[in-house]
Amino acid sequence: MAGGTGPARPADRVGLARYTELGPPDFAGLAAWPALHEVVVRRWSEAEDWHRTRSRAGMLAHPPGTADHSTFVGEIERALGRRSAPFTLEFILLPVRDDKARPIDGTRFLVPERLYDSPAWFDWLRPVVTRLVAG
């Protein structure tokens, strides 16, 4: 929803639907993880305040890694000796202390920022992308 003006593009509507599924007020997308669901519901207001403070302080430094990811997929394609069919992966970055990515489904993952920002990111990502490229 670029700038919040005009009608939502299809990709924006998909993103909004996914946010609605995982987001407030009921966090229905977390139903598979009851303990996490309970904590998120109970502490959402506190987390929202913390996130706003963090945003204002300029602590959200995750530049899109599109070029690095494209190069990474290209390396896997070359190693497998074939081109990949188009695929989509969605990473929902979470500012948490955890360092383990958790699948929502085969192409959507909850990913801790500390993993995404670390050298271990591509080690974690390699089998996920290899599975999709090998198809």
C-alpha cells in the first residue's frame, strides 16, 4: 500500500490478509502454537509500544536483500545444473531473542531478525531454496 493512498494492489491485499491472519486483535494465525498465541495476546500492547520506540530510534535496519537473495538462488541453480521455476518465499521478520526460524507453511516462515541479519542466514536458507529449485 504505497504511501497508503489509492486502491490496494493485489500484492498489498495479500500482505494485508496475511497480516490480518497473524496480527491483532485475535492472532488467529498463531493458533497452531497455543503458548505463543497466549503470550502474544497478553503482551501485544507492550510489544507495540516497544516497537514504536524502536522505530523512532532508527533501530529497524533491514535493507531489502533482494540482490543477495537473487545471487544466492543463482548459485544454487548453477550447483544443481538447472534453472528454477518461479517461486515465492515469505519471511516475517520478528524482533525476538530466538534464533530459530519457524515454518508457517512450506513457503512462509517466522524469522528472528538476529538470524536474518547473521551469517547463519544463508546456511539456514540453503535447504529451503534448494528444495524449491530442485522442485
